[in-house]
Amino acid sequence: MKILLLDYEDGYEPAEYAGFSSDTSCFGFDLVIWAPGSTKHQYLTGYEENYRGLPSLNDSYSVRAVADIDRRRSEFREFVESGKTLVVIVRPKQGFYYDTG
């Protein structure tokens, strides 16, 4: 069984680790474990200031985040519809703002 840890580091040796924004596709794996609470931190390197008490991404990171979310949403849908398992590690709500142009 091939396992992909997406923004989830648990030290499980046989699994492959990748970041949410990476080019690594889910389709070569049987099981994907994703920790969306950790995903946010990839984009916060583009954090410029607070807006309404939450971090606000700069223009380029906002565009990148939206593109990555759209790509992964489509990929996850197809992955699950093909009968494979996606495990999502849910954490308390974490928010940030992004630039919509």
C-alpha cells in the first residue's frame, strides 16, 4: 500500500511526504492523509499584515493559494470517486484572508 502524507508529518517511514502546493499527485497512492491546519503555514510566508485580526496574504501568495486549492479540490474528488481513501486530520478552525483582486 502506497501512502502519501500531505502536510502531515508523523514519521511513518514507508509513507511519502509532500506539501499541499507541491506537484505530487494523489493518483499514485492508495491512501492520502492530509492535515489542512498545517497547509495554511505554507502560504503564511506571504503574510504581510493583519486584516480584521487575521493574517492577510499578499497578492502573489493569494493567487497561488487559490490555484492550489482549485487543483487539489478536483484531484481529491476524482481520487475519492475512484474508490481510494482520503483521511483529513481536522483541527479547530484557522482562518486567513487572501486578496481577491
